[in-house]
Amino acid sequence: MRLRTFFYAAAAGVVTLHPVNALVVSGSVAAAETTSADGMTSGSPLPAMEVERISPAELKRLMDGGTGVVVVDTCGELAYGRGHIPGAISFPWRETVGEPVDLPRNRLLVLYCDCSDEAASLDVARQLIRDWGYRNVKVLQSGIAGWIRQGYPFQGAQGERIRCE
């Protein structure tokens, strides 16, 4: 849904009103552009979309409870092949996520990666929410490293796990 709204800007004691065209997705502004007094438009980067995190302990509890949670490894195929959380689906990070046909929309998706700041899984989660309309997506805090530190099950040789490509 596109909205046209306005924001106030004050400079040197002069207050001006600038129109803003905003794209609203699921109640959040996903993109915006402003129109200056001379009619020029410019896009403005917006704060990154927040994605809910889940702790390794909470994920383990959900998995043990048979809740139907879907665990998604966003590392490349090589890293996934060397080791992953048991039952995890391989859905490697891409700059632009294509149609996620293998990921169910009616279950909680928990994404993880091997990045110290969860960058790959956060990026994929944001794309699933923003571009593909997924609603129930979380990112595993501390990724696979946090899972392993807790001593939780790991499919593969832990020493062989390589970092995301």
C-alpha cells in the first residue's frame, strides 16, 4: 500500500513541509521517498526491519515439543553438508531470495547461519517477510555457534563445520 504523508523539516528557523511517498508492508514502512520543493524525489534508507530472535534453549524446547517448527540453515550447501541442526532445511543466503517454494507459510520458521552477527539469516528473514509475505519468522540468536555451545544435537562432525560462504 502506498501512502502519501508529510514530514516537517526545520533549518535555520524555517519550517518546511515535505511530501513523502511511503510503501507500507505489514504495518511498517518498507521504503520511502521524499519530494523536495523543486519537485525532485530521492529515496531515503530506512532503519532495518526488526526480526524477532529466539534463543537456542527456546528452539530446542520447541523442537522437543513437536511443535512443527521448521529450522532453516541459510549457509551455503558446502557448510550445510558438513553439519547442521538435525532436520534443518538448507536454504542458502542469496542477495535476492527467489520464490521460497520449499518453506511452509503455516509454521514457525527459525533461520540460522554461522555469522557472528546473524547477518545472513537476518537478511534472508527480512526478505521472506518483506518480499514474500511470511509472517512467522525468527532468527536463532548466536546462530549455529550458540546452538553448539549449548551442547545441543548437531548432525555432522562439529570440527568439520565451515563458516558460511
